[in-house]
Amino acid sequence: MNSTRDSQHRFILDQIGDNFFKSFLHGKYIIADNIDSECPLKIEKSKKIFNDAYHIIIVVTSGTLNLTINNISVTVEENSYIAIMPGIIFNFEECECRFFMQQVQSYIMQNIHDETDSPIEIRKHYFTFHHVIFSQQDVDALYRNYLKTKYVMKLPNYQLKEFACKAYFTLYLSLIHHIMQYKQEISYTTGSHKEVLFNKFLDMLGENYKKERSVNYYADRLAITTKYLSSITSMFTGVNASKLIDGFVTMQIIVRLYKNNNPIKDISKEFNFPTQSFFGRYFKRVTGIGPRDFIKKNCIKISH
């Protein structure tokens, strides 16, 4: 998980070159733009990357941004918005554009959704992307908020800086949700049999992830083989069913740990692990860090 996150940092830096880039708290919050550069950003075809850690929101203000997302070609033109959720593969194609981007760890974004009582729909927050055309007024409003975030991110570290970053990211999200009420999202669904099965699997996972982590369980309920289920998840996310389940379960655990409202033993019971030590080993195997170490490193309540 951490190595992928580091490679994603390098990937973004390689793509935007000398344009503005700022990362805070080892990549918990990232922003980037090339609005003030003399020429629009020229991007060459890039390698593919599996986005397992971030909600990435890019607003294109001029030119065209070309991407391939889960083998789907996507063209994001002037005054358009693309949100790339965790759990998918994407890469940039050759293009030229001006943009501003905000990127936040998915457990923080999930925490924002929880705190603001947003309805949790697994397909809205993971394993997909959202492409919407905005008006100039919409883009101007988002850019004004982006500049506030940029100002805070550029400040030297101080005690409440993370609270300020999270507050501005929350405002940014609320603006997007408001705008999205009046916009028609561009659809990339095919209605294929595999896509229907994949969405059924995601629905089942969203309902049962606390008690069921077995690929066999989901394959049986879908009346397909485990091999076929993994071929479907690999098609839409680039990872097999086992890795997808483990990644989603640990992401939900991380949301609980980040809140730091409950003892680890209670979280272990909530997610139906036989013992707390088994829970700790499972979490460390998937994420590379133990639950207690995660809290010490990432929880706002402790870090300040």
C-alpha cells in the first residue's frame, strides 16, 4: 500500500514537471495545477498505475485531458471535471491542457462523507470514475476554493494545518456535490453481463464486508466460480477478487482507526475477526503497518 502510494507521488510529479505541486503529511493531501504557467501542460502517454489510495479530482480549465481509465478512453475538455476513485487503473494519454487538481487519501474522504451524513454507495466512492461538464461559473467557484487550499498548503507546518486542509477539502467536496445536483454525468456503462455481475458483487461487498472476506462466499452467491469472479474484478480494477476484498475491508477499518473513537479490540469485533492479534496480522499484511502504528502516524487527535 505504502509503496504504491510513493510510486503514485513520483508518477504525478513526472507528469506535471515544473508546474505547481504540493504534498502535505506524506501524501495525505496533494494539490497541483499549471494555471500560472506560460504554456498549457503537455502530457505524454504514461504508464498505467493502480490507484489504491486516493480520491483524485481534476478540473480542466482549457485544452483537453485524455485518459484511459480501466481500458475506457475518456476525453476531459474545457470546464469539465473528472473524479478518479480508489480501486481502478488509469493512465494519461498524449494531450495538452490547463488544470487544477486536489487529491486526498480515501480514508479521509470517506470520513468526510461520514461526518457530513452523505449516503454511502460503494460504487460512488470506489472502483469507478465520474465525468461531468461544468459551467464557467462552476469552475470559477471551485478555483476560488482551490486557491484557499493552496494558500494553506504552502504555509509552514503549524498545529492546526491539517484541520485547515481537511476543512477546505470538505468545502470543495460540498461545492462539487451542490453542482452535481444540476448536472448530467457522462455515462460510460455498457450494460454487459460482466459489468452487471461486477456491480452485483460490489453491492454484496458493501452489505457484507464486516463479516465476509472469502471470495468463495461472493462467488457462490453470484452462482459463478471464484476464478470467473477474479477475472471480472481484474477486468474492472486490475486486481483479483481476493485483493479487492482485502483492500476494501482494510480501507473501512482505516476509516475507523482514523476517527480514533473506539478501542482496537472493539474494531476487531466489529469486523468479525476471531482475535485481536489475528486482526492485527491481517491489517499489517494488507497495509504494511500495524493498527496502533497507523493511529500514531495518521490520527489527527494524536498527532496534535
